[in-house]
Amino acid sequence: MELRLPAMSPTMEEGTLAAWLVKEGDTVRPGQVIAEVETDKATMELEADEAGTIVALKVPAGTDGVKVGTVIAEIAVDGEAPRPAAASQPASASAPPRPLQPAPGAPAAAPVARPAAALQPAGGRRMTVREALRDAMAEEMHRDERVFVMGEEVAHYQGAYKVTQGLLETFGERRVVDTPITEYGFAGLGVGAAMGGLRPIVEFMTFNFAMQAIDHIINSAAKTSYMSGGQMRCPIVFRGPNGAAARVAAQHSQNFAPWYAAVPGLVVIAPYDAADAKGLLKSAIRTPDPVVFLENELLYGRSFDVPEGEHLVPIGRARLHREGRDVTLVSYSIGVEVALAAAAELEEEGIEAEVLDLRTLRPLDEAAILASLARTNRMVVVEEGWPRCSVAAEVIAVAMEQGFDDLDAPVLRVTNADVPLPYAANLERAALVKPSDVVRAVRSIL
Amino acid sequence: MARKAARTKEVEGRFDAVPEPVRHSPSPQEYLDFYRMMLLIRRFEEKAGQLYGMGLIGGFCHLYIGQEAVVTGLQAAITPGRDSVVTGYRDHGHMLANGIDPRVVMAELTGRAAGISRGKGGSMHMFSVEKGFFGGHGIVGAQVPIGAGLAFAHKYRGDGGVALTYFGDGAANQGQVYETFNMAELWKLPVVFVIENNQYAMGTSVNRASAEDQLYRRGESFRIEGLQVDGMDVLEVRGAATVALDWVRSGKGPILLEMKTYRYRGHSMSDPAKYRTRDEVQHVREQQDPIDRAQREIVAQGIATEDELKAIDRAVRAEVAEAADFAEQAPEPELSELVTDVLAETY
Ligand SMILES: Cc1ncc(C[n+]2csc(CCOP(=O)(O)OP(=O)(O)O)c2C)c(N)n1
Ligand SMILES: [Mg+2]
């Protein structure tokens, strides 16, 4: 039997064959760990499924970038006539999780002073969004003794998505706290700790599970300052991945940004790249207001430049990822990646699209939206989420109410389909927003 | 050996306690049926793991390997269709033990139109109203009040049905579980709460997450009797099921079964498994495996020979291979399916 490198997580495409724990000629039992495989997330153990003998190891230990599906060993399975390998390569049904191109690097340009949204200078250290978030937390924990992290699997397991990797080692169990699966309870406990003078960072394994806790986010955290006449603040960060991941179906794939962005008393942030993830998370931890900080699992592994040294990004300011005079694409979080890919495609047709990343969804940087609209007179809002009552709907209202005279065409929204996210690969692809949808929308208003 | 919650309670004005369960004595055919079902689940899950590795299954995929005796012993005691079953996302075994065709389960895993949810639900979201299987839920703990609601419906209709509500040791810490316990006992709902204590919730062992780690006692302050059962022995499970179902069907209200079990594989397919040692897993596999145990007893009691059991294994493998081929070859859903079944009605 040919042993192929399996996909060991929903998003894994390749891995490093870190070590073989068996050699040629060894017999193996079911469940025996035969190799260690490293992905960007973690080191994982590869187990034998059946009893047999290792005939040959085809990929030497230490090999990087081994693609899922590569034959890594030959095993003679006990007591079974050699059956032709059941399935060939991954079927077309299971194409890579998301048809998104990596974002093109932002063109360098002189920073423009506020209030206009500005292009950020390139340069700095390359790191993943995951590392940037971790560094933001670590730096703020070093800076402020009141800051602590709490959530499911954040400490010993190093985070379900490895965002808190290494924090336990550095800060210990007093400040990196594993909770039971009790979202409602620990979100409320976090609010109480914030009221009591601490600065909690509450991680939800994903925001799907924050629905268990949403009463505390909205009724306890968001309303404290107002109800107490400003006497009591609630400095807390609720953070975790939000939006669709890969093939995890309806209950694990939704964008809650519009829900939270509707609530006065909350700050809502949804960054796209690593620099913003780091700079905005640091600002979120420092602000005296409650923050909902929406990350994206598919972006965790992407690498970007992050400025060296202390890097803070102000809350409430949008960012221009690219300039263009024909149309403005407004987006946030992973939608920015879609918008950038669409802009690159449009460029080939000679259409110059400006890409504006909202970054903060509440308060919304209306000035930046209107300034860009005044330059391009056309706007398309790109959102990885449902169309109805969306952030896109809000941006369109801003354009209508305050930018009407600048509009040369209706503002369109390009979003996911208005359905719970399906599991089947083809249906999931059809449901999610993609660059070609954006390109089509832009053409229709030019 | 089952262990009972320490206290007894007063029911309808007299003292009554859950009787001590006895290990089930199966007929030869019954024992072979248990063996075959456990093996079917094991082989099915192994195959699902392989298909995941080949990219034919995506997303989260939680295997039931090691826990087969629990669902096999319990499901054998109920009547699919009359009684109701609900569980979490680790649901493939529950589907199979409820008598659902492995091909439509596997086709759901590969996201094909022939899948039991037409490919729209995937591993975590499978349902069969016909067989009284109500999911397949991805939110930890959410199935517990749903199970009590199914029991409420049985009581309301007076149809004599019982709701089997499965959840994990980690789920047992969710607040809604205790809100449910209170209502279930208050209203004497016909529900069996089954905690599948496989000792870990992702990477967190029970004692790192639970102030009371003897989970069969978790119903005490709601006056719900609890039994702790060896969930690695299908006959112990089947014996406890009799006691629990008699209790619940006689109108005495809910009961709690803590099934002590173990999962051999990672939590899902992306588990680095650093929270337990390889030796620990290997030890359980070697000392407590429910299938090995059944196999030994079946042979020792002369119910079947080793060769006869091997023939069963071959038949099961063939059934699973066929399910996998079916699931690989079945077409994907039509794109028009994207927008169907969001609502039942059009407005
Ligand atoms: C409300 C909620 N919180 C967190 C999760 C993520 N999650 C999925 S399974 C799981 C562990 C559950 O463990 P347990 O209840 O013991 O069941 P087991 O997986 O062992 O069968 C967690 C934390 C979730 N799906 N839902
Ligand atoms: Mg568990």
C-alpha cells in the first residue's frame, strides 16, 4: 500500500516531514506513530492505520514543502491481498479551500496625514498574522501587568489555532488561563474582571461560539459605561476567528461583524494583514472601551511585512491598500484579499480600482469612505458575509446619505450568497464571495 | 461494574432508587450483532480518516474510534423511529448504530448529493427523521436542551418514546446542560442523558476542566440519579441501558449515564496530540479495547471461531469499501441546491 501524506487539518496543503519514527523493514501496529509532520500550525503525528511492514520510505526526514497526497512510504499490509489504491489523487471535488490569490504587495507611497486614509509604507519584518497577534498580546502583557488571556485551549494546547503559542511559557498560568467549555460563564467572568480593574483578553475559539456568550458582550460589556454615567468602564477585548473557514459547514462559518457593529458601546475591529492585526490589537488592549476583535482563520497563516519596534494602529481609521481613479472597492478582513485580487484583474483591463480597508467597523471611518468616493465617484463594497443588514449595507447608506452628489452610479455590494454556508465543496465555492464577482460588478457600473 | 450516585431520592412519596445494573447476558446472535456493529463503526471511521487524508473529506472530521461500545450498547436497547437520539459532531457511529446506510453517511462526508443531508451538512451535521436521529450538532452542549425538547415532545404526545441525549465530558461544563437538568427533572421528562466521558475535550483532560470530575454525580443537585458505567464493555453498557430505560419509561424522569470511554485518535483531524502520551493511548488500546474484548469472549464462549470472526471482518471491510467507492463516485450536488431548503415556505 502506498502511504500518502494526508491532509491533517482543514487548511493544510503541504508540510515538512520532520521525522520518521520507523525504518524500512519495521513492523507497525495500528495507531503506532510512524512520522512527525510539521505544518505552519503545529507538529502532528502520523499514525499507521493498519498492521503491516514498512517496505520503503520514499521521502527523507527533514524534507520541506511536501504536498498533501505525495507518496511518502510503501507499506505491506498484513493479511490483506494488495488492493489497488482505492482513491487516486484528491478529486476535483476537493479543490483548495479558497480560490484566492495572495495579495499583491502594497505599492510604496508617502504617508498622507490624517484624516485621509493613507497607504502604509512597505518594509519591516515578515511574519504571519498569527505571529503578529501573538506578539501584540505578548508586548502588551509585558507592558501592563493587568493584561491576561483567557479562553478554551489558550494555555497548554497553545491555542486551538496556535495564536497564543508560547504565551503560557512566558507568562505562566496566572496570566494565561485555560477555561472549561463555558463561553457564557467566562465571557461574563471576563467582564467582571474588567470591572474589577484587570484588562482581560477573552479568546473565543471561534466567534461561532461567542453566540453562547453574546449576552455578556452586549448587555454587560457594551452598556456598562453608559449606564453608569461614565463611572464604570469595561476595558476588555473579545477576540478570535470570525467568518468562513474551509469546509466546516453552516454552524462554524459565519461573519458576525454586522451583528456587533450594530451595537453602540462596542468598538469592532476586523483587520486584514499582519501589520494591522498587530497594531490594532495593541490599541484594542489599551483602550478603556470593550472591543470585539474579529480575526480570520484563513488569514492566520498568511505572511506580511510588519513594522519593527512599537507599532500601534489607531482605532477608527480606514486604510488605503491601493490607489485608483475609476472605482473604490471597500472591504474589511478577508474581503480585502478578494478586493485586491479583483483590483489586479481590473488593472489588466485598464481599470484602476482603489482598495479601501475599513479595519475598524465601529466607529466607521466615514470620512475615508466619502473621500475615496469623491475621488472615484463609483463604489463597490466587498464582504465575506451575508448581504442583508450587512456592513456593506451600512457603507452604502453612508454613501447615499452623505456622498450622494459624488455618486455617478449605484453603490453595489458583492457578498456571499444569502444562505447558511453549505459543506459540499462546489456549493461552498459558489456561496463565497470571489474576485470574479467583484470584477463583474465593477464592469456593470463603469 | 457500574457506580451509582451516592444519594437516593424520593419519588412520588416513597423512597426509590435506581437498581444496580447487571452486565448484560446476550444471546449468541446478539453478541455477534454487537461485535459486527462495533467493527463496522471502527472500519468506517478508519476509512473516513483515510479519505480525509486524501482530501476527499474536508473541514472538521471527528472520529469515534475507541468509543464504539457506548453507542452500540445503548442503541441496541431502543427502538429507532419510536425513540429519539441526538448527539454532537462526533456522530458517524451514532448514525451507523441507528441503522443508517453507511453509503449515505460516507457520501455526506464527501459532500455529495447522495449524502444524507444532500452534501450540505457534512461530518458534523447528519440527520434522519425517519430513524429518529436528530443530529449531528456542532455547538458543544447545544444538543442537551434539544434532547430534553425531544423528550418533552414524547411526553406531550404520550407515545412512550424516550430521548437519548449524548454529549461529551467537555460539553458537561456548559451552563445550558444544568438549565436542562433542572427542567428535565422538574417536568419528569423521558430523557436519558449520556455523558460520553472519553477523558478529553480537545486537549483538556476532565480533571483540568471539572471541579467535580465524577461526572455521573453532575445531576445530584437536580435530584437526577447517575450511574457510572464501563463504556469500553458493550455488555456493561447494554446492562446499564436496560436499567436507565426502565427508569425513564416508567415515568420517573431523567437519568444520567456517565460512560467511561476513550478516543484513540486526535480530537479532530488536526490535533497535535501533545496533551497525552503515546503510551497512554497504546495502553488503552491494548488493555481495554471494546472490540478485542468482545472477540475474546465470543471465542472463549464458543459463540464463534476466530475464522468466523475473520469472515465478519472481511464482510465489514467490503461493506465499508463499497460505501467509500459509492461516496467517491457519487456526483456533487447540483448548484441549484445552494438556495434550496433555507426556508420551507416561499413568501
Ligand atoms: C460552544 C462551543 N465551544 C467550543 C467549541 C469547539 N469545540 C468543539 S469540540 C470541543 C471539545 C468537546 O469535548 P467533549 O465535550 O469532551 O467531546 P469529545 O470531543 O471528547 O467527543 C470544543 C472545545 C464548539 N464546537 N462549541
Ligand atoms: Mg471528551
